[in-house]
Amino acid sequence: MKLELYKRDTCPYCQRVMAVIDQLGSPVEMHDIERNPADLERLISVGGKRQVPCLFIDGQPLYESADIIRWLQANQDL
């Protein structure tokens, strides 16, 4: 399963998600939309909006930090 987090380092909701990722030791590829314009373009083209955090789960976007955290906790053994 491929997990990719689209984020901004200054976003408090992104910080919450990243803290859970660190706590669980989840293998998540990070994409900073402020540092890499290609990441921002992919987020918008695939996800349809600029909202972060966005966790792509095998290419499918999941928004809202609380939803992402719940998903990570429920699927930590994957």
C-alpha cells in the first residue's frame, strides 16, 4: 500500500497528522506543496483542491486531519 501525505510545514492540521505518523512509525512519503510546485500541481489535479493535509492511499485522496488520523490508527498494521 502506498501512502503519500501532501502537506505544508506551517499548517497546524498537518503537524497533527505528522505527529501521529511519527508516533506510529507509518511509512508515509511526504510532499510539501510549498517547497515543490509539482507536488502542488499533483494535489490539485488528482485531489481536485489545494487543501492539506491530504493523504493519498494508493492514489485515492483522504482529507481532514481527524479522518486521516483515524485511518492511520485503524490501519497501522498495514
